[in-house]
Amino acid sequence: MGLDPTKHADWEIAVAAESSMKDVYQLAEELELEKEELLPYGHHVAKVDFKKVLQRLADKPNGKYIVVTAITPTPLGEGKSTTTMGLTQGMGKRDKRVIATIRQPSGGPTMNIKGSAAGGGLSQCIPFAPFSLGLTGDINAIMNAHNLAMVALTSRMQHEFNYDDQHLAKINLKRLNIDPRNVQMKWVIDFCAQALRRIVIGLGGKRDGFMMESGFAIAVSSEVMAILSVAKDLKDMRERMGKIVVAYDKTGNPVTTADLEVDGAMTAWMVDAINPNLMQTLEGQPVFVHAGPFANIAIGQSSIIADRLGLKLADYVITESGFGADIGFEKFWNLKCRISGLKPHCAVLVTTIRGLKCHGGAPMPVPGKPLDPVYREENVEWVEKGCANMVHHINTIKKAGINPVVCINAFHTDTENEIQAVRRIAEAAGAKVAFSNHWRYGGDGALELADAVIAACEEPNEFKYLYELEIPLRERIELIAKEVYGADGVDYSSVALEKIKRMEEDPEMQKLGTCMVKTHLSLSDNPAIKGIPKGWRLNVRDILTYEGAGFVVPVAGTISLMPGTSSDPAYRRIDVDVETGKVKGLF
């Protein structure tokens, strides 16, 4: 048992646990990896050569596949990462061969208000500082690959503007006639930097680039990150990289990374990043960390490669999808599983009394400010009313044909009457229910949850997608809006409608999946509306295309691909112990 989480910060618990954690060689031995399959990055982190492992274990049956999702979260989150780590530890206590597959945190939320997503209390992924601060460089590789495409685009525009066709022919360049008013991509950086959302580049003379409006998005929203999430191998990644649309020419035709002859060099940045990262829980179970977060503005999944690897090496693989079941789980269900061909056996719906009270009428929690005292007082009426949101998500999981397990993620202020209300309502909706105190007690606190999940995995299910790719794009969006969000219908801006009509006329575009962009704080496209919104329509303001990843991306509401940094960000409290080199203050 580690430090008491009621008395110590997460980073203090992690640092204390790291003094006795397993080295990567012990982890590899327990996973029965061969020597050449392990690629160490120091003593406690490694990459795994997935291609060699999958070739060696090609005939071995897959383990059970479990996805962790949640109710619509408050701005404080409901503890999906903590629950993923706790469930992994609990199943380890039950002597199950188990692996967690989670996403690498972005520097944006780590240095802002959300934290690093390593879990919390006695259910964390360690070593904590490497996990939170760049790990083995995958996001850095993604930034370099993505920004190289922007370098290729902007330099090509400069040369085409400054030189005639004869000069371009001498250097073997074909004029692409890129429309500066129709550039699809932005630059990326792995911080929340609202000042970079809209900028002007190329100021100066003709040697200083082509002057135009541009901007930055956060790195994990990059299509390159999406490609890392869904690629099955390096060959597949290389093919997808050449299909990225960076802009359109003056007649409306797409200009791709292949047209710019930069796709091969972009892939070169990703050769090491394609291998999953091996880490561990506080109690020593293996964790694969691969690909990035943000299911509200991206796919929000750990990689298919990591899941496939885990399913060959373990009897149970526990993966996590971003935010609530309307966001991350919907993309897991209709995008990730469709691309991978994998079928889940069980879905865990993380629920908190705090979150249900918020949906039932309590004031919205504000990150960085003290929690309203009403959250520490029993209010069964608020909990029961808020359970409507939980039941909505249970029904979404059941529409996928998957067995739902509601995890009541314990807080010390929860009362028995409130817990029993959740049990009663969740069971009536057709879900198994488990109370879990993994934050405080680690694996020992997650035994009830582990038992419920093991039992759910043994029950039959009939996994099915919400839609088939043959149906028109607008019908798909409407299905998601009505069946998953509870909307009455969908309205489109003139820009979105023009794009969607053009896409529906293109047979190749029809083959792409649908990756929705929407706020995670509400079932609707308005983050202020809690519970189960009624009488509303989804407003789609734009349609993006990620042809390399294989997505059409409808953008709903006012959500931005570049979040902003708050007035009280986490970096104000992060520092280094100069004597030991240990990072402190992360959360």
C-alpha cells in the first residue's frame, strides 16, 4: 500500500511508488516478450516492436476487449483514467493477465487545468513525470511531421508566386495553383495557445514567404495523430500520409501531401513513434501508452496497434475512450472498431455522485475554485434526477450491442443512500453496477468492479455499428445526433451545406467514416446545458476532411481546435527539485 491519497498529492504518491517499481526488463519477461522485441528508453519506459510480436503470435487467440467510457463529465472529469488504472489493478489482484491501453497526455491540458491523465490516488500510470512530459517523443514526431507539411505548402506557394512556369520546370516543380483562401491545414503546437488561433504569416519581402492568414491548432488534433491512432502498420501509415489534404487549388481540386512530395519525409518522422510505449500501473501491471487525447476535437482513442498488441499478450485488454459515451465511445464504436475489426466484450461507464448531482441541478464545478459545499451534502433527489444522463449513456452502449457495467467511482463524501439510488436506477436500465474505491485503495478497492467486468465479458453480446458507410453522410450525422446525442435534428451553415453536398457526390468521400467535433460538457452542442437536453437541434457549422485518417469531420457548435490557457494554469505550480531532479507539482 502506498501513501494515503487523502493526505498526499498524486505526484507525491507516484514518486514514492517509483522507488520500487519494476524495470522494463521485468515487465517484458512477465509479458513473455523476446529480447529483440523490447526497445528500452531508460530503465522504466520502453517501446515494443509490435510488428515482430504480432508476427510471432499471429495464431494466438485474442483476449477479452474492454472499453472504459463515462457519463457526460463535469469540467473536473469523472475519473476514467483513474478507473482504467484501478480496474487493471483489480483484475491483477484477481490473478488475471491484463494490460491497459491508454492515450498519451497532451502538454496543453497538462500545463493548463485538466492535468496529465495518468490517473490519480493509488490508481496511476508510472513513471509519472515521463508520462506527463513528452514520454518517448511521439507527440514531438507528430508535430514535426505535421509542420513539415505546412513548410512544404507555404514554400511551394512562395516559389509559385515568385517564379514563372519556365523556372519551375527547371527545378522539376509542377505549378499547383494553390488557393491561399482555401488552405485546410494549420500549424500545430502542443500547448493551449489561444493567441495563435489566427495569425498572419509571410510578412516582409518576397524572400520571407507568401503572406496569408494562417493559425495554429493543438498538436493532438492533427490528422497525423489520427493516423497514428488508426494505422495498422507502417505500410498503412505511409499510404495514409500521402492522402492528407492540405489545401485546394483555385479550381477547387484537393492538394495533398503527395502532391507536395512531402509524405515520405513526414512518415520518416514517425518510424519510431509507431511502436507503442510500455509503462506500468502503481501495482506493476503493464500499460501501453500510444496516441493522443481529445475526443471532442479528434478521435480520442489509444492506437489500434496498441490494442492489437495487448490482445495477443494478455487475457484482458482495458482501453479508454475520451470524455463521455456520446463522444469517445461513439467514435470507438463506429470508427475505431470498424477500422480495426475488433469487437469489444464489455463497456465500463464511469459515474460519480458528484457528476450526477451536477446533472441533477447542483451548480457547475469550476476548475481551480473550491467545490460548492452542496457537493459534500447528501441530496438523493439531485442524484436521482442526474441519473437520467447516466441512463442515456447506458442506452447508447446497449445500442452497440455491448454489455454495460456502471462503475460508481467513489468519493469520500458519497452517502449510502446516494449510492443505492444509482444502483437501483442503473440496474433497472439493464446494467451491471459496481461501487469502486480504487482511488483510495488501488486494486483492493476495485475488486467488485473487476468481478463485474469479468462476468460481463462472459455474457454473449451482439456488437453492431450505428450506421453503415453506404448511407449518405447527412443521414449518418442525423443518426448520431438523434440516437446518441438526443437531438431533434441537424441544421447546417451555408459553408457546411455546400461542402457536404460536394462530398455526397464523390463516391470516394462516401467511404470515409464520420468523426464528430462537439463539446464534451453536454449531450448538446451547448456546454452550459446539463442533464438530458430536450427540444434542440445540432448546429453543424463546418465540415473538415481527414482523408488520410479516413474521416469526414463535422464541426458542431463553437468548439475550437486550439483550446485556451486559463488564468490559473497548472504550470504555475510545477517545478523541479534541483537536488534529485524529480519533477513536482504535476497532477
